[in-house]
Amino acid sequence: MIDILLISSGPDRSQKIEQLLEGCGIAHRVRAQHGSVPQLRAHAADIKSADLLIVDDVDLEPHDMVSIEEALSHMPQLNCMLVTPAPSTALLMAAMRAGVRHVLPWPLDAHAFAAELSHVWSKKTAGTRREGRVVSLTSCKGGTGTTFIAMNVAHALATQRGKRVLLVDVNQQFADASLLVADQTPAATLADLCAQIDRLDNAFFDACVMHMNDNFDVLAGAGDPIRAGELRPAQLERVLALARSQYDAVIVDLGLGINPLAIHVLDQSDRICMLVRQSVLYLRAGRRMLDIFNELGYASSKISVLVNQYDKHAPVDLQAFEQSFGTSIAHRFSRDDKQAGAALDQGLPIMSVAKGSALAQDIVAFAHMLSPAPQKEKKGGLARLFASKPRDVPQLKTGH
Ligand SMILES: Nc1ncnc2c1ncn2[C@@H]1O[C@H](COP(=O)(O)OP(=O)(O)O)[C@@H](O)[C@H]1O
Ligand SMILES: [Mg+2]
């Protein structure tokens, strides 16, 4: 049951929204009141007890988001949906910064409205049955090694730490994570799954993922920007909610950059890993990316900066990053062109190609940081992310 507070600027519109709520098939209770964004404070008591605040306001401007931000800052669990005619890009960005993830144009499209409600519903229920942890890897530039590290860390968590792991490829350009572990064409991709989201259950999900070994599955990416453009945040959230309930760890290869879809995934991530390489280009872009994470309200404790292709002779050293970013580097992965290239050519994890290499060891070390062995468990930061559960199992047979 979703508890909804609807604040609307006109009775006709309020009635129309209530009709749509009736038709969307999601259990809810709605309280409707007359008002607009600048008057939100007057409704503070009612907002407090709601799961979803819908504000329908014909005259929304970016500066109105101050009132929304104030309301959301007191109630971090509250979902907020704004409805307004033809929302501008400036309004969308201001809303996103204020923590609003649902902005719909008036007149409302019944299908889009129902999809957003379903997202709020799955978010509410996901919170109660959460098991697995979502770790997203992202970068401000292509070619950083995001896909390579995501896949190898996922593989190491499965094979070295005995975790049940899903790698999800959410790249919105040319998704390629599945190619790093298999030469077969995936039976289905994330786009296929999202296109049939109404069929989503454990069995359908299981039929869509590639089974790499007993513990490690891969959900291939949409494949190209056109298909990725069809992905909807609400669909992706349902996929992640189900994945959480089925796996100990969900590693997301988010690829490059920040956009509304990526922000939805980042919102749901327990940890965000920003990968950089030792080039001056990353100093500025990485700093900006961290600033945006901050503007989006992510706690700095949720963010880890990782250096890939580390070379101690490179002109930009770790200290330069720490000075520019104002945070320490959580981990580094050695540069090894030969073995990384061999792994790529063979479509195998680095552990299968060069187990003893410094790069493979760096990857295993990171898997241990995410999921420490029980006796060595530390109390803070990364160490608790996948804190072992009683059903923690020893390493299972691997397919590679
Ligand atoms: N630590 C590393 N040492 C050497 N080469 C690497 C390393 N990590 C990744 N690479 C190589 O860098 C290239 C880009 O990697 P990729 O994962 O596709 O980057 P991204 O997903 O960030 O665009 C690939 O050829 C990959 O093999
Ligand atoms: Mg990639």
C-alpha cells in the first residue's frame, strides 16, 4: 500500500490524477489537497506520513525546487512526483538536484504514470526484503577500464569469496561487458528484459541471464544507444530490486557519464566506484564528477575512487588525485597491457589467464575489501559492504 498526498492547483486536475491512480492497479490511499509548491510548508504534517508526494502545479519554475528540497531534506524516504505542463530542461535538472526523480508533463500519460507508481511501490517493498548489495562502477571518460574491472571484480567475488554475483551491463552506448566473459551471443539483454517487464519474475529473470558458473551470472547490456534509449528508470529499478533479492552482490557496469537513467541506478547503489586513470584529464573531470555526486546528495562514504592502469612512473601520482579530489584513493589496479589484452582476446577473466599477475592480485584484493573473510572483518567503510552472512559458502567450482 502506498500512502499518497496529492497537492493540486485545480480540482479538475486533481480529479483526473485520482482517476489515473484508480486505474494503475497499485494498492494506495490518497489524500488530496489544494495548493502549490510554495505552500508546501503548510502541509508539513501530512507530508510526513506519506510515501509519495504528488505536486501538480501549472506554474513550476526551477527556483520553486527550494521548497521541495527543504521538504525532502527532512524526509529522505519520501518520493516526490511533480506534474507540470512541458517541464523545461532547467526545471528537470533543478528537480533532480533537489532529489525529485519523477517529473511528468501534463496532460499525464496513463502508461508513464503507472510505471512511475510501480517504481515507487518497488522501492518501498525492496527496502524490506533487501539482501544483496549494489556496487556501481562508473567513469568520467571512456577507455578507463570500467567494464574490465567490473567484470573481473564480479568474477573474483564469485570465485574467491563464494558470493552469488550478478554483473549487470547498464552501458548506454555500446554495451560490451558480456563479451569479456563469453563468446556466445546472450539469449536476452537488459533491454529485452525491460521490454517485457510485466513478465518479470525469478524464472523469467533466470532465463535472461548468462550463467558463467554456479555463482556468477551476467545480464548483458542493451547493445546500442537506440535500444538503451528504450530503457525506463522504473523498469531498471524493478530489475535491480529483483536482483538484490537473488544475489549477494550486484555489480553494475554503468559505463560513462551521468544522465537521468544513470542517476536512478546511482540512487539505488550501496556503493559508487569512480574509476580514473593517471592523466591530467581525469583530475578535472573526476573532480567535477565528485562534485555532481555531492550535489545529488550522495554521502562521501558511499563513494570510492579507484585508480586503474596504475603505473608508479606515471607523471600523475596518487597524491595528485588525493589533493584534487580531497579524498583518499580506495584502491588501485596495476597496469598490465599484456595480460589484460590476453584476457580480452580470449574472453576470459584475468584470474583464468594470469592468476599470479599483479593485476589479478589487485582485483582479488579489491574483492576482499568488498567482502572480507569473517575472521579478518574490519568495522568501517568498504569492509562492511558485503559483511558475511551465516549462509556464506566456501568457494565454488568455476566455469573458467
Ligand atoms: N589494468 C589494466 N591494464 C592494462 N589494460 C587495461 C587495464 N584495465 C583495462 N585495460 C584495457 O583498457 C581497455 C579499455 O577497457 P574497458 O573496460 O573497455 O574500458 P571502459 O569500459 O572504461 O571504456 C581494454 O582494452 C582493456 O583490456
Ligand atoms: Mg565499458
